[in-house]
Amino acid sequence: MTEYIIIGLLVILIATGLYTIFIFYKYKNNQPVDLNQQKDAQNELKLYFQKEYGDLKFEMGKLFSESNKTNQFDLNSFKENMMLHIDTQMKQINEKVEFRLGEGFDKTNKTFVNVIERLSKIDEAQKKIENLSSEVVSLNELLTDKKTRGIFGEVQLYQLLSAVLGDNKSLYEQQKTLSNGFIADAVIHAPEPLGTVAIDSKFPLDNYKRMVDRALGDADRKAATKEFKSDVKKHINAIKDKYIIAHETGDQAFMFIPAEAIFAEITAYHEDLIEYATKNKVWMVSPTTLISTLSMIQMVVKNIQRDEQAKVIIQELIKLGDEFKRYSDRWDKLKKSIDNVSKNAEQVGITSSKISSKFKHISEAKFDEIDEEDEPEIEEPVEEDID
């Protein structure tokens, strides 16, 4: 708009200059200039300038008015566009903020739920730890007494026997009374040459605990080690004397040690005890090694039973072969009889045809066409014994 105003002013100035030059040359060419004419010319020029100034002022006012209206319109349009743009941007920002806040709330909620779940699990674990602590205390109290310790070993032994061998009483018995009056915790009826093997539970715990107690001095621990070895040897001797009986049990027995730690201590650091047990035909087993031993015995029993069944199957197959041979012989005899009957039936058919033909000729009185043919001789069936 400013450019239009400047152009208008320049046009008016140029027109005014041209008009002034025109008046000047007009009076110059016509006649000498006098003062009155100059005054008239000046007045005329003044009036012209006043008129042009008024027109210019009017045009300028009009231009400024239109410019203000245009500027106001542009300003309003700009304002509306800016408000619309700002509103759109604000909506987008609000949507993003709400989305981020929603995500944040969801994550916070999930985190809170996870924290609650973990706290509940920690609380449950704490309760289990407390229960386990009480159970450990109870177990320690249980293992302190020799009698209850023996019961604990027996129960564990019976659980292992039941877990591996099931309820098969033909493979093992509990609390078996032997001929010498002693009662074994259990006996296993294994195949020969192992035979009947007694198992007795022994739990040498007291001196073992003192032997591995780091709080004790070396001298006390050495003394406890000596006592521990003495306890194990006493158990080995007792099992040998009570549960290995000639012509009743096998020549060996099992000493069941319920604690894996004690068994590991013996096998790792007390080779002399292993040699002593082997010399006396007493095999020390832990829960883990007993499971392996029982599984092996069970597998051997199943293989023996399978071999026995295989023998029975072979015998039955031999019998079935004899029956099949007898069936084949009888079928051959029956087939011969069927062949004879078939041949005789064919001959009877020929005779029947001839008889029918003769009856027809007789009925038609064609006696000269009656052919005297020899009848085929029918073989008598041979009776054969097919039993």
C-alpha cells in the first residue's frame, strides 16, 4: 500500500511541473509579461495547486482509509489464522501431553502393581523362610536324639524303596525278621547271585558334627574324627554280624547313610573306612547311590523276567509249528478226497446227460438213434484217515 501512495505523489508532482511549464511557455510566446498577468498567472497557479492539493489530500485520505481497511482485514485474517494455528498446535500439544501422561500413568501403574506383587512374594518368601527356620529347628531337635534320628533314616529308606520299586513286595520287604532274631530295616530280593540283601539305616551324626565344626580346635576335631571312624566301623561290624547269614541272605549287605554330606565326607576323605566296609562285604550307600542301586536291580529283574517270557514264547512257537505241520498234512488228505469227489461228480454228470438223452429219444420214438455207449466207471472214494 505504501508503494501506491508514493507513486500517486510522484504522478501529481510530475503533472504539476508539466502544467507550470505549459503556462510559462504560453505567456512567454504570446506577449511580454506584465505584472497583472503575472499576478493572474500566479493566482491561477495557486488555485490549481490548491485544487490539486485538495484532490491529493482527498486521494491520500481515501488511500489511507482503504489502506487501514485492508490492513485491518489483513490483521484480522492474520489474527484468525494465527489463532487457528495456535489452537491446532495447542490441540496437538495437548494430545501429545495426554498421550505421554497416559503412558507415564500406565507405566507407573504397572510398576506399582509389580512392586505390590514383589512385596507380596517377598512377604510369602519371608513366611516360608520363617516356617523353614522353624522346620530346621525342629529337624535339629529331631536329629539330636538317636532314637528319632534312627526313625528318620528308616522313613527316608522306605520312601526311596517305594519310589523306585513301588509296591512290588516280591522285590523287597520292610522290617524283615531273620532267622537269628534280628530285624533288618528292609531286605531286597534280588536275582542270583546277589540274592536276598539286607539294608540297615545308620546315622553317625554326633561326632561328624564335631569333626567338621570349625569353631573347635584342631585337637578336638582330630579326636572327633577318631570317634567318627570308630562309630562307622561299629556300624559296619553290627551289620555284618546281624544281617549276613549263610544260606539265608547273600554274602553282602547295605549300610544306608541318610545324609549325603556324611557319605561324601567318607568317600572323599576316609578311604580306610571304604576299604574296611568292602573287606566286611558291607556296601555304604547314600540316598542318591541307593536310588541308582535299586534302579539297577529293578532293571536286572525285568531283563530276567523278559528272558523267561522269551523262553515261554519260543516254546509256544515250537508247539504252534507242530500244530501247523499237522494242519498241513490233514489239508493235503482232505484235498485229495475233495479231488476224488469232484471227479466222480463229473462222471455222474455225464451219465445223467446220457440218461436224459435216451429218455428224450424214447419219448419221441426214435429208437434207432439210441446210442449204446459204455457208461464211465465211477471210482469208489478212498477213505483216508485225516486225524
